[in-house]
Amino acid sequence: MKTLTVTEALRNFSDLIGYVRFAGKSVTLTKGNKPVVRIEPVKRMSTVADLRAWATDPNRARLTPEEAEAFERDIEAGRKHANTPPVNKWDIY
């Protein structure tokens, strides 16, 4: 696992994020020679088995019926706007 100081991470933050994202490696940040935080890639679901494991996980947060209805309304609103052509900022003036 790669280790950087917090200062090094700040100076090269974009490169650090790219490394973690594309190399799939974790990086530990240190301050005063002591580990303080770890940056690691987000595990993405890529297979049906991953999705099935997520869906059946008993520790996964569940939506209340009200939250599920609000979520569905948000999805529908997003779908309506998805096919709307973008506004040209020069047409506003």
C-alpha cells in the first residue's frame, strides 16, 4: 500500500485521486509520521452476483414507503428533464 504525507497529497490531489481510481489501489496519508486516513477506491457492482448480494444484505438501509414514493417522483422528474435540450447560456441575454 502506498503512503504519502498529507502535504504531498494536497499538492498532488488530482493525481492522487486518479491513482486510487484507475489503479484501484489504496493510499494511506500520514501526518507527523503517523497514519491518519486511508483513501481507497469505491467498490462498484459489476456483476449480477454483486447486485444480488447487495439486494439481500440484511445490513443495507431500507427506504420507508414515503421515502420510496419520494424517490420514485424524483426519478420521474429526472426522466422528464433528461430529454430536454440544454439551455444555451447565450440565449438568456
